[in-house]
Amino acid sequence: LEELKSSQQSAQDVEPTEKEKQWLEQQHDRITRHFEKAAEQYLRVASLASGDDALYGDCLWQSAQCYDKAGKIDKAIEVWHRYIREREGESRWPRALFNVAQAHQSLRQMEDAINFYELLLREHPKSLAAFDAMVPLARCYLAEDPPETEKAEQLLRAVREDPTLTPRAPYFRDALFALGELYYNSKKYAPAINVLTEAIDRYGDDPQLGKSMFLVADSYRKSGLALDATLQKLEQDPTAMINLQKTSEQRRRYLESAGQYFDRAIEAYMRLPEGRRSELDRMYLRHCWLYRADCSYDLGRYRKAAQLYELAVLRYQLTPTALAAFVQLVNCHLEMGNIG
């Protein structure tokens, strides 16, 4: 693991070659085999350590951790359950509850994960493991069908408003990003903007910065477009000229802010090497290229919009994204009167 970590840090901003990718795969296979063998050996020692309670407990703990590092999550869960049954009252018991909840969550077994997280918060609410559990538990609530949004929001707000936590605390940081995303998904765009801009300003080195900037940008975009219906009604009322101007100006500010944040999101993603972008990153990036052009189009700035759509076409040639951009390019030229 140390060898792998060192090599990845030295080539952090460089796209790996095919040989390097093959080497990485081989290293991961070796690591998995080592940890799985270690887990099996720890269990063997545990079976022989009936007269040494401390050694027995430690071997169960190490075995579960090694299975987890080997990616054998089912086996890790089995050993964690055994540890929780047999070692209640030990100092590491709260952390074991957290670990087994994490394992269930990684397998999308949300009901089991929630049960263990909630048990941890009930029995050891002031433990470090309980603080670690707050944001993952909120994500489990949101993954329910239907999502338990209210419970998740209460949990995340409790972390954000906890007087014992400072913005330096990782729990605070995680809760801030998760709460902003929750507001966005709940279509509460004003609080989403407030929370996520705070997170972006505080944590400029966060690996999810591109996504957060996209969510802020799209919150501004949707807030601006939501005013269209109001503007249509005001246009039909000759006595509402002042409100019409204010609303129109608000719409303009929203869409301009959206375009600026889409620009920032693109910059953040483009700093990531292609090989380090997840499928989700690539999806957000595609949307950024189109939506920033849409903002100019919706503001009636058709020449600028056409230039931005052309950039999207060039970047995503022969894809549905390019097709969407081509359609909008046509619309831009029609709006400018360029019929030919």
C-alpha cells in the first residue's frame, strides 16, 4: 500500500499509461491477496487464543479490518457482527458499530446500516465514532425509498450548528457539502446556494469542488428560469411596471451568476486529469458546457451563446451532447436573423 500510495502521489496530475494501469491492477490484486490471507490467519489465531481474551478480541478486530481492505465485505460484516456480539463494553465497540454500518452501507444494505448507526448514536452519542456516523447516516436516510429527507436534514443541521465543532472539523465540512446537496435535490435553491457557496469558500481544496460549483450554478439557473412565469403575468399588468423591472433584473442576476459558476466548475474539472474523473464528474462537466451556453441564450445574448455552443460541439463531437448544442446553435442563428 505504501509503495502504491507513493507512486500515485508522484504521478498525481498525469494520466497513467497503459503499462502503468496494468501495474496498478497487479498491485491491487497483490494487496487484496495479502489482506485476505492476513484476515484468515488472524481468525486462526483467534480460534487458538481461548485462554488470552485480549489477544482473541484483537484478532477478531484485525481480521475484520483485513477482510474490509481486501474488498471481502460480506466476510468483514460476518466478523464485525461476531465482534459486536462478543465484545460489548470494550473501548473499541463504538468504532466496531460504525465499521459494520459502513460495510452494510457500501453494499447498499441501507436498513442494516441505519440500524447500526442509530444504535451507535443511542448508546455512545459523544464518541468520535458517533460524530463520524452523522453524515453517512444522513446519506442512508436519503437513499431510502422514499427518502427520509427531513431526518437527514435535521441530522446535518445538528452537525452544522453544533457549538463544539469548528469549520476545521471534518464532520463540519462533510455536513456542509451534504446539506447543500440535500437542499438542491429538494429544490430549495436559495438555501442550497447559501450553504454550498459557504462550503466552496471555506474548502477550496475539496475534491468535490467541481460538483458543488455545478450545483450552485444550476440552483441559480433554475431560480432564474422559475421567474419566467411571474414575468409573463407582470407583462400583462400595465400597473406592475416597477415589479416587472425588479423581477427582470433579478432573473438577469441569477442567470449571470449561474454562468459564472458554470465557468468555475469547468475550470475545476479541467484541472483534473481525464483518468481521475469519475463517470459522475464527466456527466457534470458535459452539463456545464451546455448550461453555461443556455444561460447566455436565456439572457438573449445569442452571439455569445452561439460561441459557447460551438465550443461544446467541438469538445463532444458525434455525441448526443453535440447534437443538443447543434440544435441550440440553429436557434441562436434564427434569433439573430441569420436564416442562411
